[in-house]
Amino acid sequence: MNVNTFPIVGIGASAGGIEAFHTFFDHMPTDSGMAFVMILHLPADHKSLLTDILRHWTAMPVVDAVDGTAILSNHVYVPPPHSLVTVSDCKLKVRMIHDNDERLFRPIDGFFDSLGTAMRERAAGIVLSGTGTDGALGLKAIKERGGLTIVQGSDGTGPEYDGMPRGAVATGAVDVVAPVEEIPQHLLRLHNATVELPDSEGNDVDSARLAICALLRTNIGHDFSEYRSQTFMRRVARRMGVTNSLTLDAYINTLRSDPKESTLLFRDLLIRVTSFFRDRETFDALATTVIPLLFRGKAADGIVRIWIPGCATGEEAYSLGILMREHMDSMQSPPRVQIFATDIDDLGISTARLGRYPSTLIEGLSGERLRRFFTLSQGSY
């Protein structure tokens, strides 16, 4: 079967993850039509018995994943401990890692990043119990490519260790937070859901859009009425699917009755597919025309300041920083440079400050710039 015809679900966990896996498969049908890849963040010297354990918990075939393993629906795949796993051409690519520094080892981020690129809206990433923040940036990569993101919540069967779930939620890229026993029903509902935005349904679509904008302005304090209407309504349709709202009127009622939904829609509206040097012609013009003018007449005692509003997760700000540094290299006594980057999304700012990006999010960088300005560290830069 062509891998693109069925969803692939990546499930990441570390400490406390085994019990969460057990609960998940207790509630997951064996004929869902999905494939499952289990990424358990284990120390390098830890021998995993996960394959044998999972075979007791699900009737689906549970397969030890090796390099080149083909992905089939209604199968569960378990890569070896301390490996980096990616998806390519309907197969799993498995590479063993020999660096024992657990601070740098982020196999969940690496797999989610690859999964989002390969599967787009047919990707789903789930973060269960664990320590640290592995999986957080990977979920963001899945979300930016239209996939589904789910995190184990604290109600019902909460995570034994909540570090990884909290780190994932902090990115603002999580669609659903739920007890692990409820996650399978969310997976099935959301991957089978199709939300149609009709031309009219009591409120016409534009009136509904403006009503939603008014609620966001009241609840969040930001005005989205000038936001591109098609993009805005695509984001609304996504949230309608997550909240199981079948009509625009029903979704507006959800916004009115649940204050948290305004925040979640706000986060979805801020998620934007971005990358370094995204608009090549614009950055070329900056490098050849604008930046030289900024430095004209400036000496070592001078200063150049740049402000990037709406910097999202930082790629544009760092791209401009690279251009400035490269221009300064051509000067004998360059001035000081200050770059200010702001955004209404403090979670995006937090990611920008961290300055660590999965490979999907560094598209647009030349090999030379990648080597000079970035350090590869266990699958992220």
C-alpha cells in the first residue's frame, strides 16, 4: 500500500512511558488503518524489551525496526535504543548514535521532524510521559506541515513525568491535550473528520469570520479582522475538527463558552510555516542594496540597529543577523550592530531564544552558512 494513503503516528516518551504505551494500546483498535512508530528515549546502555512487551498489549504485528523497514498500516514499529529514525520513501531509516551525551540526544524531535516533512497532513505526533523537552520542536514541525499534535494531559491517567508534555504544550503547537486513554479516540475522530465550511448556514461565512474576530479581540486583545480570510477560515476549520464543532455557529458557541478555545485558536493563527532566508529575492535585495546603505558612513564608533516585528520563532531575525555579519566582514572597522526581534507570541519568542532548530526548519540555508553559523547536535541545529 502507498504510505501516503494512511496516517503514520509517531509516539514519543521517556521515563514513565512504558505504562503510558500500555494504556494507549489498551484503547487503540487493531484495524485503525494507521501505522505506529514508538520512539522511547532511553540511555545508550539500556537494553529495550519494548517489542516483546508491546506484543502482549496489541494484536497488531509489532516489528523491530531496522534500516530500510517498510511501513505498513495496522503495524507497530520499535526502533532500537539510542538510534535516530527518519521516514523516507515509505521506509524507516535507522542510524545508531555513539555519542553518549544525553543532553544532546533528541530522537523524538528528529523523528517528528522527518515525519512531518514526509507525511504532512497524514502525520500525527504524540508526546507521552517523560523528562526533558525532547519532542517539543518536533511537534511544531508536524503542526506547521498540517499534521496532528497530541500530548498526554494530567486529567484521568496523567503522565508519570510531565516534563516532556509541558515542554510540548509550551510551544503552542499542540492540538489536543488529553489523558492517554482518550488519545486513541481523538486520533480516530480527527483523522476521519472532514469539516466543510458551507457558503451559508444562518450566518454567512464572512459574518461568522467577523464574529470570531470580535470574540478574539474581546478575549485575547488582538484584532484579526484584516488577516487573510482564506487562511483564517482554514485555521478555524482545523479548530472545528479538534473541538468536534460541526457548524460555524457551533464553533462560535464554543468560543463563547470556553475561554481556553480563544487562546488555542490564537495559537493556531500564529503558527506559520517559516524558514531561514525564506523569500530569496527579498533577502538578496537586502544584502546587495539595503544593508550597504545602513552601513554607509558608519565607523567603529557608530551603531546600526534593526527591528524585526513579528519574528515568530526567530528564523528571519537570525537570517538578518547572518547578512549583517557577512557585510561587516567586508569592512575594516565595522560599527556595532543591534538587532531587536519581537512578536505577540511569547511562546514563539521562547523558541527563538533557544536557537535550536530541527533540520526541516533550516531549509533555505546554504551549506557554507550552515557550516559557519550552526552546529549540528544530535539531529538538530
